Amino acid sequence: MNAKVERTEPASKSRIAIGDGGWTLSIDGPAPTQERWAETIFALANGAIGVRASIDELGGGDGSTFLTAAYEVSPIVYHERFRGFAETTDTRVPVAEAIGLDVAIGGSAIDFTTASAERTRRTLDLRSGVLTRETRWRLADGRRIAVRAERLVPLDGTTGYARRIAVSPIGFAAAIALTPRLLPAPTAAGQADDPRLGVNLHAHGFAPFGELRPEMVVEKLRGSGIAVAATQAIRGETQAQVVADGSISIEIFTGYAVVADATDPNHLSDIAAATAADLADTGFDALVDRQRAALDAFWRNAVVEIEGDEAAQGCETAATLRLNLFHLFQSAGRDGQGSAAAKGLTGQGYEGHYFWDTEVFMLPVLAVSAPEIARAMLAYRYATLDAAIANARALNHDQGALYAWRTIAGRECSAHYPSGSAEYHINAAIAYAIGFYDKATGDTGFLVEMGAEMLVQTARLWIALGAHEARTGQFCIRGVTGPDEYTALIDNNWYTNRMAQAHLRLAAEVVDRVAAAAPDAWANTAARIGYTPAEATAWTAAADAMRLPYDEKLRIDAQDDSFLDKPRWDLAGTPADKFPLLLHYHPMTLYRHQVAKQADLVLGLVLGGDGIDRERKRRAYDHYDSVTAHDSTLSACSFSILASDVGRSDEAWRHFRSTAFVDVDDLHHNTDHGVHMAAMAGSWLAFAWGFGGFRLREGAPSFAPTLPAAWRGYGFAMLWRGSRLRIDVDAGGATYRNLDGPAVSFAHRDQNITLAPGETRRLGA
Ligand code: IFM
């Protein structure tokens, strides 16, 4: 075990209080230094817009609002630019701020920066999706007012949000006026010394677009040409004579419009105004009802129940897992034009980019809880397939597609290719997600329309990149970087090769299946992309001969051809303040050592561990745990899942908590940049895949549940090909229920089970 670097110390001491049986979460305060953390944790989104939980009265000007479709494109400035380097980067920048509220009492505007918040409580209700904040202010003149602000972002993907704000003078009567504030977009955060944040946009960013108009902000990004308009509609009287302890309440509806290559600012304003007006016509209460219905549907599939002893705070864990799922559900794109970014829509971290996180960690969770969203995420990748083909050509591959390591619009945005463009495993991640989605939904229509073509183009890349070695005949993939970003440009990364192997087999299988299911459609696609059956033969041959390095001396699978020969980094002797290593050591220093940033081989054994016996996995687990810094939040969940698999239950629990509480406890000290979506999704994977032992075996679900010592029982559910399967685990065994939908088949350990609609089966431990 590598306790020295384990993230268990919360940076945030302001704990979250749980209510309503684990369905509401509240933050009191917090201390001013934790304000950015609280804003992130309770950010609301709907895949098209994200709004941080900023305080309305203080609000505006610090980057609270993001739109999926609003991103800047700016040049990457290199001192030495070589051929094929990424030329520009996309940056999701904060847009015009409508979050602020001016309050005037007796005609004088209140300056809330001189007031003190005696009490602030934010409460997020996971069933209604409403964030409520109550603040009691002591004003500079000693009088007190109470503010209650409710907020929701409609989950249907509207580019807008709704608020209801009530202000009460405590113990005095007064004329009160409320004026919603609307500010131009603030400047995006610069990168400084932390590569996990944004870039310096220099001369880029928003500029006014069209004539200035009251109550409307219209701006255009100088680089991308994307324009954004924002406006508000109000319901209720904005001024009133309020009796002592009475209140004035208004509803504010903010609408945005975002248009690429806009030429007419008035058109943009009209769209924003219509969005705000639509929301206002519906009204806050009706929006809450709709929101509740959308969330009810999600929670029916995304069940998390934990029966825990008090010491383990079972309820707290369940609520945290639900919060993580809530973020995942609300952040993912619904329209096929965007997906789920590493930070969702909650902050400026990683420039709002999409990485492999989306397909390996997030999508499998949504495929079994909100499959229509998973489909939309794959549709986004399909929409950027041409950019992936262009990217492959830029890297001198004469066939196939290589998805960008990090991107918004599809172009490669990574300026540091050793831990960027060299991470070819992103192609396998997308293929894996297609395969998982297909198995979970049986949506052959998706394969016909998009999936098969994506698989073909991405499979071709492995053939362009790798080769059968003359001496051994093995298919080798050289000069790539695996998930571990402290080891770069190596040969035969086990994870990459294993995933590529599965990818090549999947592509061959899907092409056959689609050709049989939709011969005409497939004939058209095949002709358009120049596919020939000889390609599938080559894919299968490459998969069969794939090199998967193994160390005979240590009797473990090797991360790559050279990793195990390098000197080990002294993790235990590295001072705690030198983590994450990436902020303190030159990358080349790290590359020369046997030290992993994150799960690499271990993730390979989770996703591609079929046919590898438990003892061999256990030896690998022990070795790689001892050389992993866990400097990426993507690491802990894979370690937890493999630890469960190999019977290291204490370790499974420890890593589970590191992934589950990553943002709630700010374990990596940067939740203010945005939540860690992969780790949040990973917490459910560590729960259902780890403790529940879920895996795909020959295309069907299989479970091997274990019970963490701290709990009396737990339950989860998944949608599988239209059936809602619920699994409850306790010390005596597991109960499986087919809650609704057709008969469903799965394995419980080695036993094959089919449950008829409505059937329940209890199976021993
Ligand atoms: O995709 C990850 C990568 O694996 C590690 N660095 C952060 C990226 C975004 O989460």
C-alpha cells in the first residue's frame, strides 16, 4: 500500500450535512476560502449550460456560467513549433453573467461586500434539482435582511435557468427594490503554473457585438466567431413597501443564445429573449415539477442504497454517490453537439475539454442509467469523426481516424504531445464505449447510423500505427503513451494494446453484424469509406497476434516494454508537499522512473482482465499500487475495482472512498476548478463494478458481489436492454429483481440466471 500519497485528507473542513434520507445535501457557511469549492459542488447544469452556485447578491464577474457551445479558439504559441503540432486550442470560456442581484433599501443600493453574512446555508435537493440558499445578512448600518434564493437549470437542455428570490427585512419595514444584474463575460482564468487550468487567451476572448442595448448582452468571441446573447425576464413586482419580517419575491428567468458565425446580433437577441420568455411563461413552480419528473425517471435507474453502520456513515456515502451521479447526469450533452467534459460545466479546469474520461468512466454509467444521453455522447464523437480523420493525417497516418486527446470542436488541442496526442488509447476508449453501449441497449440502429463507421475508421488507425514484428510475428504498437502520464512515448503499453485488441475484434464483429442487419445502408457506408472485407481479416490477425508484455521474473503483466526496468521513484520518501509530482518535477525526470501517475495496467486488468487468473491480477495489483502516485483523480476507482476483484477488501474500501469523496472533501485541493467527472462516475463504478462485481462476460452482465465490512447491505440497479435489474447485497447473499421490462439474463458468479419480468431470485453469498 502506498499510504503516503493516498488522498484522504480533506482540504475542505466545511462538511456537507445530509438530510431527507440522503436526498438533500447542505453546506453551511462555508469559510470564505472555501467559497469556490461550494460554488463548484452545487453547480447546476443541463448539458447545454452550467451555472456555479455563486451568491446572487455578490454575484457576477467571476466566471459563473458556461455554455457547451460557447468556446474560444486561440493559437497555441510555441517557441519551437514542429510539424503536426496542434495549432489552436478550444477553450470553454465563461459567458455573460446574469447571476447578480442588486438590492436597494429605501432607495439606497446595498453594498454586500461591506455586509457580513451571519449565516448562509445552501441546500441541494437531488430529487427536485433545486438549489436553495438562505443567507442572513447584517448590513453595514446594523440592520438585518434575509435572502432566500432558489435556482434550477431545466434538465431538458434549455440554454437558460430560473431563479426565485425573496428578500425580507428583519424587524424593520422598508421600501425594497430588486434589480437583476447582467454583466458582460468576465476574462477567462489564465493558466499560470498549473497545466490543469486554462490557457492565457491573450488578445482573444469576448468583444461586444452590435449596438449596446439595455437589458441585453451580446458578445462575440474574437477567435472562434461564436456569439452569445443573454437577457432576463422577470415575474413579480420588483419594488414594494415591505412590512417588518415580510418579504418581496420575484422570479428571474435568464435566457442565452449561442450561434456560430453569427452575423446578426438582433437575431441572437431575439433567441435569448424567446428563451427567457418561454421559461417565464412556464413559471418557477411548473419548472420544478418538470425537473422533479425528469429526475424521478433518472433515479429509478440510478439506484444507490446503502445500509451502513453509523461509523461508516452509510447515509453520507449514499448521498455522496447520488450527488456524483447527479453531476454526471446534469453535465452530459443531450443534443449530440457536445459531450461530458472532464469538469462537466462546473468550472474552467482543463479548458472545458473532452478527454477519454468521457468514454471510459462516464459513458458506461449513463449507458445503464440514461442510455439516451450515452447515445448523444457517442453522436458527438460521430459528429467530430472528420476532425479525427484530419488529425490522423496530421500525424502522418495514411488511413483511419485518431480522435483528439483533448478537444471541444474535435481538433487536437493538446500542446504537450507526450502526454497528449500520443495517448492513442483514446481511440480504443471510444470503441469500448460503443461496444458497451451496444451491449447494454441492443441499439443496432446506432451501429448502422454511426457506430460501425466510427469503429472502422478508428480500427484502421491501429493498422496504420502498429506492425507485425518480423522476428516474432507479434503485433506491436510503438511510441505511444498509455493512461499513465508519468511514462511517455513507450512501446507496447499493455493497456493500449489490450484495448486495441478488443477494439479490432469488435470492429470486425460489428461490421459483419451491421452488414447482415442493414445490408443496403452498410453497402452505402462501406462504399463511401472504401471499406473492404480484407481489412477485417487484417484486424483479426493483428488482434490475435497482439503483444501483451509480461515480466517472467516478477510474474506480472508489464505496463510496457521498459517500465519495469526503470529505477523506482521513492514515493514514500517524497515529501507530501511535492505531490502531485507533475507540479514539482520536469516531465522527463518522471519519464525516466518507474512511477505511475494513475491506474494504467490496473485499468487494463479491470476492462480487459478476462482470462487472467486472480493470483496473477493480485500480484499485479500489489506491484502497481506500490509504484502509483495516484496524482490523477482517475486512478482510485480502477484500483478499488481491481482490489475488490482480487480480495484486497481494505484497499478496495480505501480507494472507493478516495474516488467517492474526491470533490465533496476536495481531496485533490482543486475542486474550485470544477468537479472531477471521471472520479465521480468512477465512484459508481467502484460501487457497482467493484463491490457488486459487475463485468461484461461474453456480452452479458455478470456479478460477483462482495460486502464491505462497514456496511450491512447495499443496492444498485441498471437498465439492461430495456429491463430494470435491481441487485441488493447483504451478508447472506444477493437478491436480484427484474423490476420491469423483458426477461433478463446474467451470471451470478458462475451461475447463469434468467429472470422473467417481475421475477425475484435470492442467491447465496
Ligand atoms: O484524461 C485525464 C488524464 O488521464 C489525466 N489528466 C487529466 C485528464 C482529464 O481528466
